[in-house]
Amino acid sequence: MIERRPRTRSGKSYSLHPSAAFLEHFSQLADRIDRMARSTFDMSQSATGATDYYFGGSYQAGRAAIAPPSALPAPLKLSGGLRILVHGDPTFMVMEGLKRQFEQMVGADIHQRAFSIDRLREEALRNAERPKSSYDLIAVDLPWMGEFVEQGVIAPLTDVMDVSRLDPADFHTAGWRATHWGGRPYGVPSQTTPELMFYRKDWFARDGLEPPVTTDAVINAARHFHDPRRGRYGVAWNAARGTALGHTFMMTCAAFGQPIIDIPEIAGGYDADNLAQGGFQPMLNTERALQAADYLMQLLDYAPPDILSMSWYERVRPYGAGRVAMAYGYTLLAPYFELDPNSPAKGNTGYLPHPYGPQGAPIAPVGGYALCIPTNLPEERLEDAVEALVAFTSPAAQKLYVQNGSRTAPRYSVGADPEVRRLSPIFGLVDQMSWRDELQFWPRPPIPQISEIISICGHELHDMLRGIVTPRDALDRVQARAEKILKH
């Protein structure tokens, strides 16, 4: 029943693991205990309604939970251990907290370095200039994919492994497609985290307001709940200068039906699968883009006083503290209130795709990171790096992240797992959004120049929010600077 696996070449050190037979017997035991209890106490399912969770059993009959991750058949033989470059967000910090468990799984020490988003990009680009990579795996923000491929930072998966081992069909469609460039996959989704609208469904229900599915509804609700004298505000969002606001503006344009470049329209959105061909023009001063800018100006009236310095984490904290009625936020930030027993938002939060404008449609812009293989990784480390990549992105590993606080699940199988579903409504809702084709990555098309354009938007639009320039002037500046970048 117990598997004994060597941790070293000598075999003197080993770890113990439950066998597949052990796990199967436990599952049978759980089912039998349930049947015996129901028989003994006459608890028929028809009398009690839907069955509750019990001893590892499932909410859904006939659906087995994903088993815990098991140790690799052979330990990794990486000199100095496995080295990973990641983003300092809650999901990757969960991985750091599970470091000891994953070291037992792969049979090697794990060294993880975490950076903020801008510093992570800089370090990844610096690493590509080294003769040999300092990392076996690097986390790549999905919008960087085109830039990193064109600059030779990451290797195509088809050159280093059998991609079918990853079970690509199990990943959310938008998340998997976002890791491609020129039709080839360059990374494996480690976290697929759409940005959604968080709203206090208890406040909306109490005051008889419908969920804010449109931008007009957001403004009306924000006006209704905004009461600065009582320390209560309508809506929080990314308005900090630079990268944070740049991302917000692009996704707001998408909510009004406007991609930032002239990619062709297709059923369900816009075609972001053929960006490698290049030759695009920016679309940052159109009428729809102006509507998006005007919307941000309206949001400013109902935001907390420190809105112009709010970025990813700062916008969710006042929401979790009960001072904000609505907040734009990635699902990976939901643990800040879902796992806080003192948060008024815990259990009282509704999740929606981005509220949309008159010519837009419901979309949930996909964010998150893919784990990639550096092109300058030494040949002798490549095989073991691939094994680690497969292990860390497997359904079992991703379920473990969720059980320890993550709110991202790139795989359908993980989102459908009954034990995962009971931890948060996010997983079922995101799966539904994916089936409805609302998860999209075209709002931030991963062209090689995207980081520069994000920075330009974040600086010029910040001047607009501060009242230094008008929305029209700000967009004209953004358009002119983006044209120069794309032309070059």
C-alpha cells in the first residue's frame, strides 16, 4: 500500500507515498461509510435533498476527485537544484509555501526567485543575454509572449518535449491559445486568472439593485453607494501611473468593443491567433477608445481618494475591508477576502465579466502566467526541466495550489473537481465563462511592442486622470507614440 522511492542515488534516503491502490481503497471506504450511515439513520437522499460533502466523497455522483500529486518515478538530477523565476503573486507564493512537498515530489531542492511584474520582465530579458540561463523555468506574463519569442528568450515546446503529455485540451481555451506565437506553443499555463468585476452582492440585494453588467450600471451603482463621509466608496480599480493603468485602459477599451490594434473581427471577438505576421496599426484614439477614457474619468468621481496610486493589490484591499462596493480584480487576488474570516466581503461577493459599453459584449480578459523553458538553458538540464514543467502544471499540482489558497485553475479538470468547487464559486463561474467564450486574450494582444504601449498608455492616461490634459488630447498622444513604435 505504501510506495518507497529513493531520494538519492545511494538509496539511503527515501520518501514514502500512498499507492494508487491505497487511494482507491480509501475512496471505497468513504463511499461505504456514507451508505452505512444513511442506512442506519434512514437518511435517504430523497428525504434530505442534495447530498452533502462527506469524508472525501463527491458532491457529484460518479465524479472522482483528482488524486494528490505523486513523486516522480526518478528524482531530478539537476546540479544545484531546480531554479525557477516567478512573479510575487499569491499563487506563486503558495508554491513557495509548498516548497518542501514539491521537493519531495521531484527529488531535488527548489530555489524560487520572485519579482514584481516590471522587475520580472527585466530579469527575464537579462537572463536571455547570459551565456547560460540562471533559471530552469521562468514565468512569463501572457502579454509578453510575442516579445519573448521574437527576442529569443523562450524555447518552443515542440522543440523540447512531446506536447501531448500536457493534455492541451484540458486547459481553458483562451489561456492555452495565449501561450502560442506563430502557431507554436511556448509555455504552459501555470495560472489562468481573468480580471472580473467583484461586487458586494449583499449590498446590491439590500438596496434592490441588479448586478452591474454594463458600464452604465457600474456608474449608477457607484454613485448610489459612494459616501465618503462614512468612509465608503463606489468602485476601486487600477489607476496607478504606468503599467497598472496601462493594463486597465486596454481592458476598458475591450469592454467598449475596441481592440488596441486593427486585428480582424471574428465570431466571439477578435482574431489574436495570427499576430506574428505583424503590420498592425494602433487604434487608441477611436470613438470607442474615447468612450473608454470618458468612462475612467467618470469612475474617478466615485473612487477612493488614493485611487491614482492604486494598482493590483491596493484596489482589492479596501474592497475586502468593506469600504468599497465594487472592484475590478483578478481572481488570483480573491484570497485576500475569501480566506479572511474578518472580511465583510467573504461570502458576500459576486463575480461578473467586465461590464460592457454600448458596442461591447461581456468578456473576461485573461491574465496570468505561463511557465516556459529558457532558450539558453544548458542541454544537460533540459530533460529534467521538462519533467519539472509537466509536474508543476499537472492537474494534481494545480489542485494542490487551490487547496492551499490559490484562486486560479487553468485546467477544466481542476475547476470541475468537486473538492475544488466547494472552496470558491470562482472556479465554476470561470469554467462557465470559458464555455460561453467570454474568456479572451485579445484585449492585451501579445505583440512584441505591447510592454512599451502599456507604459505609454499608463503615463499619458494618468495625466488625463489628473486633469492635466483632456481625454481627446491624451488619446492623440498615445496614438502618435504607438504609431512610431509599431512602424519601427
